[in-house]
Amino acid sequence: MTNETPETQPTPEDDRNIASEPVTESAAQAAPETAPEPTPEPAEDFGELLAQFEKTHARAPQPGQQVQGTVISVSAEQLFLDIGFKIEGVLPRSAFENNAEAIKPGDTVPVSVTGRNEEGYYTLTRFRVAQPRDWSAMEQAFEQKLAVVGTVTGVVKGGFNVDIGVRAFMPASRSGVREAAEMEALVGQQINCRITKLDVTDEDVVVDRRVVLEEQARSAAQAHFGSLKEGEVVTGTVRTLMSYGAFVDIGGVDGLLHISDIAWSRVNKPDDVFSAGQELQVRILKIDPDTKKISLGLKQLLPEPWETAPQRYQLNQRVRGRVTRVAEFGAFVELEPGVEGLIHISEMSWSKKLRIASDIVKPGEVVEAVILGIKPEERRISLGLKQTLSDPWSEVTRRYPVGSQVEGPVTKLMGFGAFVQIAEGVEGLVHISEIVPDRRLNHPSDVLRAGQVVKAQVLAIDTEKRQMKLSMKQLVPTSIDEYIAEHKVGDRVSGRVVEESPALAELGEGIRAACRASGAGAKSAPQPAAQPAKADLSSLSSMLQARWKGSAPAAASAPEPLQLGQVRTFRIVKLDPDTKSIEVEVA
């Protein structure tokens, strides 16, 4: 760009002559009052600037070339850098620690050029990459384990041919791809790889792309790991499902979503909920910087159901739920997702003595229950299944009063007695001493067996303790029953004194009566020890002939005091058939 020159332009000499001439007054008056025009500055030559920029930016960077980049701008995913060429370069934020939070425009970063992306920008890496041009450069890259830039030229048996300045072989297993379509798509692409074998003599070179990809992934993962924070909600992809949980990829870093943190409700297997490749949002629960382990949670994104459980569940409330798990001691019932209650085996039936809970309920079964207790702070609800039915003990006293006769099968034999089922859910105990009246038993099984139907008399009832005492021998007729039935109060009978204190008289075989004190027959004062009284044989003979019945010989005007072994005449003063007791006094 040039400026036009006027037809008459003063020369430098004319300028000097004009400056030396004196200024006259008329000339001063003829001069304009305005100041002289300033000399115009030469306009910027944009053409020259563009040419200079193109001169400095015209050359294209070579793959593997190390350059100094200056950060121009930072986006959500990558950084744009001026690397001294017409086109900027891009570098992912994950290449820096803390996801490049400390990087700002104007910072300089040493980078290596790896190629061009679809948008035309140069792709950069912070790894040092070389592009050897001779064997000595290759030897140096091999010794320093540098990544080199190469171009895949074709697919051959077992791998690829790669041009890194010389022809090299890359095994398919070290290419980073597996599918045939991916292998074909790799042809013509520029890749970063590492020389793993170099034989200059035979010109035998083997390269590995996979190791470079893995190093870059580890570096990116390490940088991404540093940017994660506990409590943060991130998006991830389910990578692997295990019996104890799922491994989720959250941007190149794996975190474990434990089975207990999947849902507030019980999850049996993670693959019941997820599938590999599924995308989901999770919360970071814990980060261990030493082991590099990350714990994730999914249920933490939902409200905790136990926080509001007391508002929905109260004591004695009837609820419905699904049996999720059955153990020997009871069954767990899901009332809602995340809220479970336990039905203890003792609260399942009024009548049955259960061995395991599965005798009553099965997993998946829907049951009704009554809330017996609730502890939200411990996340526990106690449930009762039998409470949904009427309590058979509530009417036991009315249906089976004391003294009544009952009948039922023997359910269990123990050393101390036998249990008899009176009704559904009601059992009574026949103590071993109440089974038979005529002898002592070593064990109830001596006369009873399980399942045998027996009759018994109710002796006592305790509804609070759910206990009933029964007696079988009370219903068995005995000699004392016959004796009471054959006599009445006032009858005179004969008997032998068998005990002195308290006085007892034997009126017949197995029939004893309490002797009341009387003026005639009682001892007036303690007697000193004496020789055993001599029995009156003639009197005894006559009494025995009467077979313990009938009247005794007339007593002497002054009867002797009662003595052990003495046969006397007594008068019945009390007969009680219920208690099977007899009282007499000396006649």
C-alpha cells in the first residue's frame, strides 16, 4: 500500500532555504490563524502483518514434536492452546490434576503434538512423544521408553504394519482393539506406540500401542481421581456385576456400589437391578486416597424411609407385607421398600410348637401381622402373626373351670410330667405325682405315651402365665372313695394308731384318718419313755374278726391314752369326698 506524491513537493534543500529566510510582518499577517496540520502517521500495513503471521505459522507441526503451548481458553472438557501455528491445539482437562482447576489462560504447558481431530485442531498430550527419523533416534526412543508416532499401513497375519520411519510390526493383542471392524478402521490412522523390540542389524522392530493407551488412561484416571469429592453426585456406567455389588466407571475411575447401598429395600443380587453398560447416577460416599478405592451409593439419592416410619406405623396396628427372608428364629416381612419387620417364631402360632419358622410362612408370601414394638432409631419393628387370630386362653377360665373334667391327647412327655392338649392352643400339665394314685412313677412314660388320649381334672389355671395344672389320679376311684361312700358322719369304726403326733389312725388298707383330741382319749401330759405297750391279744382277735368294720368292744370307763400300735374305737366326725380326707375322734 503506497501514498500518492503531489506534483510539487519541496526538496530537503528548499526546506533549509525556507527555514533560513526571515519572516516579514506582512507574511506573518498573511499566515492563517490555525495551527499547521500535523504530519500524518503512516497507516498499518495489514498485508505485511498477515504475511508475517503466515510466515511464522505456515509450517505444520510434525507428529511427536514437542512444543510450548500457551493456554488461550478453558472449556468444560478441554483446554485450547496456542502452540505457535495457524491452528490451535486441544488438551483434555483430565490431563491435569484436579481436572485442571488451577489452570488459567496465559499459563504455559509443554506438550507434544499427536495428530489432528475431526474439528481440525491439533491433538496434544503431556507425554513426551518422539518421531524418530533414523536408527539412532529409534535406539534413543527405545532406551528411554518414549512413545513414538507412527501410521498404521495395513493389517497382516497376527497384527499390523506400522510406519514409524521404518516398517514395524504391531501384534494385534497390543493394538488396543479386538473386533475385526476396529482393526480395519485402524488402518491409515496415526497412533502413538512404544518400541518394545529393536534389532538394527535385521531391521526388526516391534511396537506396542496398548501400553501407551494404558499409561495415558492411568494418568487421566489419576488426574480425574484427584478431582472427585465425597458427597458429589456423578454419572457412571456399570462395568462389572459381582455377587457383592457393581463396579461403576465414573470417568475412567472405577467405584464400588455395594449391594447394601443399591436400594433401601433388600437386594438379593445386583444383576436383579442392573445390567452391564447401564448408565446411572450415584453419590460418592467415601474416597480412600491410599488404596485409591471409591465407595458409591445409589439409595443415598432417595429419602430415608425410616425417618418418617413413626408417622406411618404405631403399636397394635395391623399391617400387610411380603415375606422376604425366613430364618430358623423368625421371618422378615417387608412393609415398604426399606422398612422390614421381624415375626419371631414365638409370635407365629398360639397352638403349634414350631421348630423352624418355615413351618408357617414361606419367602414371597404376603401375610397380615400386628405391630408389637417399634424402634425407629434401631430400624426395628417387631411383628406378631398369631395376634391376628383370637387368643384361645382368653376363654379358658370360662370353658374349663377348676374342678371340671377335660380330655385330650398327650403332646409331650417330660421327666416331671406330661403335657395334654385341651384345645387348640391350650395345654395343661399333669405332674408325675398326679398321674396314678397307687404307686410312685419313675417317668411318665411308664404309663403314658405321646398321642394317647387321657382324661384329667382341672386343679388350677393361671391365664397370665398360660399354665393349667391337671390331675389324672383324681378321677380314678380308690379305696378311700369307696370307704367314704359306705360311711357317714357319726359312724363308730375301729382303727389302729399309726402316728402319735399328729395322731393318725389307719381305718383300713390305705385309709387313714386324722384323730382329733378329746377329753377321753387325749394324753393329759407328756408321758415318759416306756416299754412298748403289750397288746391285748384277745381283744385284738375279736376286732380283726370284724374286718375293720362294725363296732368295737365297749370302752372301759377310763380309756387309755392313744399309743402307737394300739387298736381303738373311733367316731367319724368329718368326711370330705372332694379332698378325700377323713377325721375321727376316740369314741
